[in-house]
Amino acid sequence: MIALKVSKIYQSLYIHSIGNQLMKEEKYKEAIQCYTKAMELDAANAVFPCNRFVELLLSATFDFNCL
């Protein structure tokens, strides 16, 4: 049981690192998918949702010309 939990933590960290690389390449949609998967594997890691939030902001299209 403990080995399975550790395995999921390592998997989440690996997927998170892929998301970080995708973010550097400005592939926001793919990075969001990685962070989401990392969150599913390790919900206790607070960094994953923070990174996902930043990616969602970076990928959003804002229209500031509201006139």
C-alpha cells in the first residue's frame, strides 16, 4: 500500500516536471493537462493547483476593450 502511494507521488512529480517544460514552451493547454493529472495523482501537493491556476491565467484571452 505504501509503495503504491510513493509510486503515485513520483508519477505526479514527473508529470509536473513535464508540465513545467511545456509552460516554458508556451504550450499552455498541454501544461494544464499535466498539472491536472498531477493533481489527480497527489491531491496533497499544493503546488500543482497553483501552477494550474497560473497556466489558466496565461492561456486566457482577455478583452480589455469593452467600449
